Amino acid sequence: MKDKEKAIDYWIKASKMDFEVMETLFNAGKYPQALFFLHLAVEKMIKALFVESQDEFPPKTHNLLYLIDRTGIKITDKFLKDLAEINTFQMEARYPDEKFSFYKKADKSFAEKYKKKGKEIIKWIEKKLKV
């Protein structure tokens, strides 16, 4: 892949920007929206790992489980479980039929819990990256 390092750098920077937006939304009490941006931040970090491990552009999907599987990187069952839950944030926050139940579930305590889990996953991925 041409410009592999550039692509990896793009995904890492985009992830960090989305994580900052998540923090802003969280601090404003906009927990469902914060979790949506958490999903984006994790997704983009996985895409950086994908580019590094597969030497190609990542598939155009938001499915974290599919993406992490395609990297070929081994992941703990704990992180897989956390990713499965974070994976729902982009669907539930986006579609009206799921939105209202998600809004009820996504209170400060729930958002805080997954903000921490998302941060752990991102840090784990950063350690896996060779850049």
C-alpha cells in the first residue's frame, strides 16, 4: 500500500479528534451523543490497526467486531465483550426505533463506564501499533 504511514496517521488523528468531541459531549451531559463519538474513536483506531496489519485500506463498515476480526490481531474476551457493546452505540444512537431506549440507558453512569472501557481499548490498540 502506498502511503501506509500516512493512512495510519490519518486514522489515529481522526480517532483522537473524535475522542475529544466525545469528552466535550460527555462533559455537557450529552451521553448518548458522547457514546456515538466514542464508537467513532474506537472504530478509527481499529482502522489504523487494520491498515498496519493488512497493508490495505479498511473496509467501509462501522462494525467494530468485523473490523477487529479482519485485523488478525488476537483480542481478549473482555475486550471483545466491550467492543460488542460499544458496537451498538452507532446503531442505537442513529436510528429512531432504537434511539429512545438507548437514550434511557445512556445515563451518566453508563456513559462513564464505557468511556473508561473505550479508552482502555484505544490505549491497547495504540500499544499494538508499531508507529
